[in-house]
Amino acid sequence: MREVHIVLICGLMLIVGLIISDAYMYREVTDRSLGTAEVRLVYATSGIMPQLLNTSQVDSFFVWEPVVSTAVMGNIGSEIATEADIPPVGKWTDSACTILVMRNDFIMKYPEIAAYLSAVTMAGIQQIHTDPDDAQNITASWVFGSQPIRSAGVFLDPEDVEEHSFKNLNFTDTAPFPGITAMSSMEQGQAVSGTDPSEFLDESVAMRAKELLNGSEPEFPAEVPTVRIGYLPSSDQPAPLYVAIKDPDTMYATYGFCLKPPGPVSGHPGRCDLVVDNRTIAHVTLLPGQVGGGIMTGLGQNAMDAAYIGSVPAEMQISMGNNASGIQSVCAGGSGLIVRNDAPCTDWDSFVSWIKERSEEHKPVIIAVPQSSIQEEIIREAFAYENIQITLYGLSPHDLIQDIP
Amino acid sequence: MTRLHTVTKGLVLPVIIIIAWELLSLSIHNSYILPGWELILPVLLHPAESLFGGASLFENSIISLQRVLFGFMFAGAFAIILGLICGWSEPVNEYVNPLVQILRPVPPIAWMPLAIAWFKIGFGSLIFIIFIGAFFPVLISTIEGVRTLRERWLEVAETFDATTWEKFRTVVIPGALPSIWTGLRLAFGVAWMCLVAAEMLPGTSAGLGYLIMYAYNLGQIQVIVAGMIVIGIIGIASDFLFRLGQSRMFGWQGKE
Amino acid sequence: MTDILVLKGISKRFIDENTVCQALSDITCTIRRREIVCLMGPSGCGKSTILRILSGLDTADSGVVHGCNGEKTGNIHTAMVFQEHGLFPWLSVADNIAYGLTMKIRSRSREQIKRKVSDLLSLVHMEDFASSLPHQLSGGMKQRVAVARALAVEPEVLLMDEPFSSLDPFTRRELQDEVLRIREKLDTTFFIVTHNPEEAVYLSDRVIILTRRPAKVLKEIEIPQSYPRNMAEPELIALFQEITRLVSTGST
Ligand SMILES: Nc1ncnc2c1ncn2[C@@H]1O[C@H](COP(=O)(O)OP(=O)(O)O)[C@@H](O)[C@H]1O
Ligand SMILES: [Mg+2]
């Protein structure tokens, strides 16, 4: 029977170990300063957020379009605020949400190609403003395909969703880059009290792009490189890119350059050519990603040359040593705060009261956000402003506390 | 002395890799591709410092270990009980075995969407994924252990008028233990590997897998490497403990 | 001497898928109290089967086994020593010996078991190895432990199936002497299957020889000599030769 005893003792030791480690983690929780209201954040990918809300696993989520519109139109939840309504009021209203980023050595090596990519983006933005209906349809088929999408029991027409979504989006190449404070001060050893947008902006590319848009004589590089561009295929924000690729003829007719897919255009093409005056000057490969941070890491690893991603992950990583620069904004707006249909709130202020109420009942409101995204930064700054403490949801049986700086 | 020698031999390749790594990192000079040890070591040497405003490396490891142990113990307990029953009773096994064979090849992480729906984001779904990963190795080696018991041992018990339960307690369980133990050892390895995948599920806010994902999104490759090293060290340490237990408890194996 | 075990018309057949194997047909014999009886016969004739029926591991198709007062098999108290793999490798020597006593049916107190185990350890000269594990013992020592374990439950008849056949000649002789000594001390009755005529002649009061399958009793041979026996004696040599002939030819 000796062996059986040893096994039992091992099992017992495991249990004791669990209890001790659990107590250790619990210490973190009890250290928490009581008194302030508490809200919980949970990191999730954008695609799964409607499911989480619909199954009551979260009370709310804050994410980009078209996930917001899908949730609203699928009647999964109601949108109570956009970034413009969230304090500090005004900060996010017209600031860049998605930007075009490029690796510095790419800019150095192929300045003209970099400028053309920026010019294509600006032209795409122009095209969206010229024909918004067409842009919505293009975006709809890029993000969702042609089939109706199913959302919590109802079928939605992708074009209706995009029509709803585009009201939330302001495509512009002139939006100022926001400085980030909440997330950058979370970084260990990075005692930055906020980022300074001018530090990672490279305005030369956009300036040259404007010249090209105005008909400046192109300089053709000797070789035809392949440019790898990262983007989030589940988001509407890169719409200028979608429009450029799906409707290259309009752009070519206007400006004499375009991004042309090799074959007939359907679905979302993975590659296309940068054509100027009937000449291919670069091959472009599109690389889809899950979150902006991951794409920025790809840039740092020389796996990509340029990307359409959120301003926040881009600024975060550049401030931490990623050798890349922001070129221009692509759009402003495009984030929405969704709450459960039965939530007793209609705007940001009533949302905050609800959070305080639930915090007193020791059932903190749970909000899902994409990790290290602009939405995380907005929500963290907002709760810092409201003096509400953020804890992270989903830690062992207990939760680890994060003090808001 | 010979022991020392085997340890030294085992260290040769890692040391070569560490040196080559450092040399390469000096020549590449891009911490996104190959962070040097001057970046990795500080992370490893300050395990108690908070990373990215969240848990420290040490806390992340403890949390991961805790999750693995939790899922592992659940899986172990269920799998051993079911395995003993299936190994003992052929009819039960005929019912259970086809299902086991169908479910076994499914990678644990494929359960992720369902796990989130059933067990909610966070602790529940993580434990479930680890459970799935650890369950089958234990189950299969328990069944195997009972099946390959020496008929003679059961006959001996019978000649002493053992009841069915006494046979189970005094022969089946101790006789199958070495095989069960091997199953547990394999399962712990699998559970530990599933964890990294499972902690990349939404709804985690700490743990080594989470830390690696988070560090990836922030481009902090040196933290990823540090996390990998810790995962490896915990893996090798647990395997060592299992082997130690094996030689201590089941020295008779293969010599009976 | 009183009869302790009476086998009457025992027969047994094994049916495996399509093949029928008639192992025993009409075995009739008697074993008396305090006797050492050796059971011999050609390989595969059914010797082990007889022991298995006596120990309750198998049941006979027909025939009866009587105890001293005409009881049925189940009530005759037997214990079995197998040729090999009989010890539990995860139990120490002492725990192996105690094994039979821990069964609920015998409900012994911890104290009683402890005393009994230490008595048996000294009976088989294994005191120094009480806490050893079986794989640390030699073959002869293992069989000593197996004998002690079987004796622990105080059987009326100790059944042994080729107990010493895998031991070297010196160890085998040692253990044969041990059997004789135990019989002197405890008055145990032994029913031993062996394929070694020399062992039968050295050890037993009587040898029962079976025919080929389907087995019947071919002949019973009394060995009237007293113990300890000198194997060089002509009478024993003659018996040895006769037994060898009977077993190998299978006829008188
Ligand atoms: N469980 C069984 N199933 C089928 N046949 C068996 C079984 N056990 C024994 N036999 C057969 O019965 C015969 C006698 O076996 P056994 O008693 O082991 O012989 P031995 O005299 O060598 O000990 C053999 O021919 C053997 O093949
Ligand atoms: Mg036999």
C-alpha cells in the first residue's frame, strides 16, 4: 500500500500548493484600495465580442466598425457612445483612429514607392467622398463577402451594415495623431508620461504624395520591389485601400496611378501591383492581422513594410523602439461603445452611474476591448478621468488588480 | 561524478545556442528578430517586477502553474476513474472506446469556441482546454495499465478469497499505477503545452501564454523569449519530478 | 490417517471457439492429513487444472471433491503457491505475507497480523528481508515468501504448482527440506505438482501419476522410506526409475 500512500501524499501536496499559490494571488486582491468604483476589462478579439455580449459574458464592449454596426443592427446591444462622447471630451473627436505606418528603412530605400502608397491612400479617401455608396458596397464585400451575415438569429445585408457603419467613420488624411497617456505609462521601465505625436510622424512622405497627386513628375526606382502591407481585414477603417484596389480604373483615370489586382477583382485580393503611367513600379502583398499590435511587431521584424493600423498600437510600439514612422491619418472616428439591451443607460454619464451602482453590488460591469488598441487607450483614459478603477477580468478564480495611474 | 557528467553534456548544446544567439543578435541588431541576452536576462532576473502594468513574470508563472495543476488534477481524477472502469469491464469499454477514439485526435485548442460558450471566458474555458489536453493520455494509459495486469496476480487474490472490490483495491490499482503514472507524466506535458494556447484565448489577463501574446502585441520579443524559457524550465522540472517519482515508487517495474 | 481431500470422478473440458479439449476425465484419488503427495504426468495432461479446481479458480464439469467430513470444495481450506509471478512486486515481503490476512473474510486485527507475519518470516528464515521488495530477492527467497504467504491463512492443504522448477538444484533441495521441516512443525498437508521424478521421490509419501490427456489416474506409488532420505539408496533409485518410465510412456 506504500505506493498508494505516496501518490495520495503527492496529491495532497498539489492541493496544498494550489491553496498557497491561491492565497498568494488573493493577497493581491485584498491589497486593493477600497472605496473607488471598479470596472472590469477583458481582452477579446473583435469577432467574438458580439457572442460574448449575447451570452451575457460581458456587459459591454468597445470596438471598431463594422462590429459595432453589426451588433446594433443584429439587436445584440445598443450603442450608447462613440469616442467623441467619451471623456476627456473632445480629445478623440477628430483625432486619427487609423493611420498609415511604414518602416523607416523602407521609406529610406524606396521613398517614391512610399509616397505613391500614401498618394493611393489619399486618392482612395477622395474616392470615398466622391461616391460614398460605391465605397460602402466595396467595403461590404471586402469585409463580409456577398452573403448575408447572421447575427444573433437575424440575417443582415452587409451593405446595410456598412451604410450604418460609415456614418461613424470620417475618412481624412489630415486628422492629428493623438498623444497617449494611459497605456504608455503602464509600460515597465518606460517612464513616459504620454507620447508626443511629432516624434514619430514622418511628414516628408505625405508631402511628396501630395505633389504626386498634383501631377508632379514621378521618379521610377531601378528595381520593382515587393511591398508587404499589413491591415485588419475585419475592420472598415482601411476602406481607402479597399476602394483603391476594387476600383482601380477610376483612380488611374484621375491620377495616372493605381493599385491593380492581377486578375478580375473579387473577394479580397491578396496581391496587386502599384501601376504608374502603365508601368508596374512595385508588387504589393496584403497581409491580414488580428490586432494592430501584432502587425506592428511584424513591421519590427521586417515581415512587413507598411500597415494600416490603429494610431495607438503604432505610437506605443514606436515609442518603445519600433523603427517605423506614421505617415498620415486614414480616418477618424469609427469606435462604438455597445451595452446590453437591458442595461440602464443611454449615454456615457448614465453608463458611469451604472458602473458605480454595479460596483457597489460587487458585480462590476465587464467591458471587452481589443488588446493594446485605440479603444483600450480611450477607455483607460476615460476611467482614469472618471476615477474608476480598472481590474482585469479572467484571472484564476480571483482577479489581479491594476491600479490606474 | 557520472551524474555530473550527464548534466554537463546536457548543457553543452544550450550554451552553444546561447552564445550563437548572442553573436547573431549582435550582428542582426534588431531586437524584434533576435533580442540579445542583455535584454532577455533582465526580464528573467527581475521576476517579481510588474510587466506591462500587469502581473510579474513570477506571478504569471504561478498563475499558469495553478491553472495547469487545476485542469490536470481534474483530468487526472476523471481519466483514472474512467480508465479503471473501462479497463476492468469490457462491456463499458465497448461503449466508451469509439467515442474516445473520435475525440482524442481533436486538438484541444479546437474546442476553444465551444469552451467559451459553455464555460465562459476566463478560468472555466482555460481549465476545460487543459482538461481536454490532459484527459486522454491518462485515460489511455490507465486502460492499458489495467489491461496488461498479470492474470496471475488476480488469481492469487482470488485464491485468498478477495472480493471484487478487494481485488480492485489490492491488485488492479497498484498493478496499474506505473502505467497510470506514465500517463500522468505525458499528460502534464500536454497540459502545459495546451496552456500556452489556451491562455491566448480571450478573457485571460495573466499567465505565461497571455504574457507571450501581450508581449507580441507590444513587440517585446525579449519578454516572449523569457516566457519561453520559463515554460521550458517548468516543463523540464516537472518531468524530472515525475521521473523521480517513477524510479522511487515503481522500481519493480520490468523486474517482477 | 484421516482423509482430508477426496476427489471423485472429476472431469473437465475446455471449449475454445471450435476446439474442444477434454483435459480431465474421471479423476479419482484421495489425500490424507499430513501427507505430502506429488502429482505427476506428461506435460499438458491437466495437473494444473486439478489444482485450480481444488483452489476454486476453476470448477469441474462433473465429479465431486469431498473434505474430511464430506464437505464440498469451497469449504476445504486450501492455499496455492504458483511457479512464478505469484508475489505482488509493489508489496514488501512482510506485506506480501500479510496479504491473505487483510482480506475482509478473515478480519484479523493489525496486531494479530503483525505477530503472524513475524512468525512466518522466521519460519521461512526471511526475518532480515521483511521490508525488501520482491525484485530485490533471489528466486529461492521469492518462493520462500510465497510459501509463507500461503501458510499465513492456515490452509488445510497447501497446493503447489511446480513450485521449485525454475530454481537451481541446490536451492531446490534447500526448499524441499524446508517443506519437510514445515510439515514437521505445522502438520500441513502438501499437494505438489512436479515434473521432476527426483523431487517426487525425495519429498513425497505418495506419488499420483496421470495418463496423457484426457487424464485419468495411471498409478499411485507409495514411498515408504523415512525422512530425510538418502537418494543413493537402491530402493529410491528403483522408484525413481519406475516413476520416470510411467510418466514418459504413460502406461504401466
Ligand atoms: N483456460 C483454458 N482454456 C482452454 N484450454 C485450457 C485452459 N486451461 C488449460 N487448458 C488445456 O488443458 C490441458 C491441461 O492443462 P494444464 O492443466 O495446464 O496442464 P499441465 O498438466 O501441464 O499443468 C492443456 O492441454 C491445456 O491446453
Ligand atoms: Mg501446469
